[in-house]
Amino acid sequence: MELNSNQIAELLPHRYPFALVDRITDYESGQWAKGIKCVSVNEPFFCGHFPQEHVMPGVLILEALAQVGAVAILSLPENRGKIALFGGVKQARFKRKVIPGDVLELECTLTKRRGPVGYGACTAKVNGEVACTAELLFAVQS
């Protein structure tokens, strides 16, 4: 099932400049989600990171992955209207730069859940090449 930016905004509280997912290309509630972020030179973070060589900050790649994971967990009927907070990052690895013009392909699979806390195995790719991998911890709050 696909979600556009307006439908994503119905699930996630993030707004400009922190809405970092342009489209959810597919998802299964409570299980996994895939999405894309079209990286543009007009992103506000490129003004300072770095003016001489634009590179998307790694922490924002992680945030985009977390937002895709949040769609997977917040699309469950019992979690509608709640917020998924970042709880931690394990094993984050950055394999390539993400620059303007790239389409960041984002995937998050929920691997473990206990009550409101869970883990997601995440990968970000550009043209099929891994840009980042990480395990993200989240907590769902009402």
C-alpha cells in the first residue's frame, strides 16, 4: 500500500523542515515499511552542511529511517494518534554520501516489540547501493 505526503502527515506529527519522507512505497502495519526521500539542493540543512560540498547529515538519514519505521508502528489501529519517540541507535554505519539529486530508498523492519518499546532494522540505499544501516529503538507514547 502506498502513502503520499498528505497521508503520511495524518500518521506522523513531523512537519517542515523535519518531514523527511516524501512517499511510503509499501508497508505492512506493525511489520515493516519502505519509503523514499527525494534529496534536493533546496533542503535547509545544505546551507551549513556543507556549503562547499553538500552532504546530507547522517543524523537526518537516521531520522528519515525512523520516520519510515514510525509509519509501520503508528499505522496500527491501536497506535493512531500516538507518537513514536526515538529511543536509541545501535550499529549505525554510513557507507556512502547522500547528495542533492539522490533518491534515498528507506526500509525499516520491526524486529522486536515489548509493550510500547520496539526495535527496527533499517537500511537506506541510493540506486540500490547501501548508504546507511542501523538498528533503531523506539517508544510509542500517547
